[in-house]
Amino acid sequence: MERTITAIYEGGYLRPIQSLDLPEHQPVQIRIVEPERGAPSKWSRTEYARALRVLQRHGLLDKMPQPNGRRRISEKRRRALARTLSAGKPLSEIVIEERDEKA
């Protein structure tokens, strides 16, 4: 039987992404095919995120790339933006006030 699976090379071993229905100690042949650069990925977001975490944990990736070229902002900058852009009160209070004005 021949099938294609995705695996991650980790700690000197290939670790399959999905479980394999094989008996313990079953010999298999492995053919390594590296994905082409720029080739569309068939991985789900979960598989992709998991692979990035593994690479990061083993020091092979410094920072996880942000989707669509977005840059991660610092916690300090996020808080400053939240203060600047906030309405000053919880959204639930704003909705209640608007309902009262219409009544």
C-alpha cells in the first residue's frame, strides 16, 4: 500500500502529523519530497501553527511570521491604542443608552 503523509523532522526523527494505522515496529520506506517554494500549502491552520511552534521550540525559528505581512505590536502599544480608541465605557452601557434615547 502506498500513501502520502506529512511529517515534521524533530529531534532527529520524522514525526507524522496524523496518526498512522500501522502495527508497532512495522518497517516502511520513506521518500523525502521537499515542498516547492511558494507552493500552496495543504496544511490546515492548526497544522501550520503546530509546525511553527515546533520549529520555534527547537530554535529553528526566531519569531512566528504574521499572516498577510502584519507586524505584531507590543503590549504597551496595544494598551495605548485601546485607550485612544475606546469609547470610555463598556459597549453594553452604550447600547442601553442608545435604546433609552430611542424609547
